Amino acid sequence: MHTVAVLSLKGGVGKTTVALGLASAALRRGVRTLVIDLDPQCNATSTLEPDDTDASIYDVLQEPTLEKVRAAIRPSTWGAGVDVLSGSEDAELLNHPDPGESRLGRLREALRALAEEDDAEPYQLVLLDCPPSLGQLTRSALVAADRALLVTEPTMFAVAGVQRAFEAVQAEREHNARLQPLGVVVNRVRPRSHEHQFRIDELRDIFGPLVMPVALPDRLAVQQAQGACMPIHEWGTPGAREVALAFNLLLARILRLSRSRRRPVHEDFDDEEIQEAVEA
């Protein structure tokens, strides 16, 4: 089970869009996926439209038992293969700025119980959609995750936000030694924009091969598909097909890199597995 935290410490950069796009690509590829909505805005839950549940992420973080986890999970309307652990506005009440270690480990306990369950169809991919803040919710995701995917836009403030997010990932390794930065994905890119290209070059100067070679283009189809609560792969317009292809490539790299999640992270970002993926 590959567990990936999708995060940014700047709002509005398309973090949930990336999580949903990866879920759509996983559905098309036949990778059984669980989306965990940690953001109190609950946008991922709204788009995936699961049936009403008897529990939510709020209850799971209060009582991380298998019973609570199962009560909070429902199939999405996207089709068999993508399930949702429902978000809750009440989760904001748990977003303490300085939680204790026991609170930080509750999501990890819940996922461990889920993984140890005798299930004929275990999840192959778990996507943790984090809020754009560094409180208990995001930190719990980093403690539970194998990898962290950092999302940014090619703008000045977003670049600063992804730097803070990377520092948060490194700091959280104190509580989760296996946590690795999966990479930086640049969202809403306009290829003809000189400003966007400048910021992408800046990101590559800072993060080197951690910047994913697959950038996500800025297309109206993304908002249209989300408004219709549909996977981007089913929207069917030329723009949607372009974005869907980018998510296919991104998912393939995530699954490849996740197999090497036990490798050490080097301070100069010279991760051999990431470099091989970039050059592939």
C-alpha cells in the first residue's frame, strides 16, 4: 500500500485537484485507491460524492480503530476502485498547531489497522488530501505517509510556499523516519508564459530533480469536470485529454518512485531513484 500525502502550505494552488486527478488516473489504470479527505473544506469528498457515512475523518482522528475507519469509508460515485474516507468540517476543531506525539500518530494507527485487516482487495494507493496549513491534520498525514507530493503553481508566492512545505516534510521525519519527499508537481502551467517558465526554472534551481518532469497544464476542463463531479479522464474534451495524459504520467512515476520509499533522502536532493525517473 503506497501512502502519499498531497500537500501545499499555500492555498489555492490546486492540491485537491492533483489528488483527484491522481485518483482518476488510478481508476483508469485499475489501481485500487482510497482518498482520505483531511481538508475541512471537504472538496474532495464533495467531488467524489460518497454516500452518507456513520463516521468521518474527525471520528477516525478521535478514535483510530478499524471499526471507525470502516464506518467512515464509502465507495465514490466514480466507479469501483476509488473509495473515500469522508472529510468533515469538524476536523478543523482537531487542527491543533502544536499537537502531542500521540495525536500525530492516530491516522497512522488507523491506516495500519486497515492494512492488517484480512481484506481480499487491499488498497494499492492511499492519497491523503491535506489542508493548506501546518497543524495536526497535515502533520498527521506526514506521519502516516510513505511519500509527500508537494503541489505548487508557477508563481512567486507559491514557490515560497513549496519551500516551507519541503521544510515541514524534513522536520516531520523526526516522527516518521520512512517519510520521503516524492517530488514537486507544478500545476496550472501556461507554456507560453515567460513568468511561468521563469518560476519553473527557479524551482529546478532550488529542488533539482525533485521537480517532476510532468507539469499539469492550465485547462478549463479541470474545473468543468470537478463541477460535474466527474473524473477528468471521462470529461472527453481535448483539454481534458491533455490533462488526463499528464496525470497518467504522474501516477506512473509515483508508483515507480514509491517502490523505493525506504531509500534515504539526501540533503542535496541527489536521490538516485528520482534522478533515474527524471532521465527515463
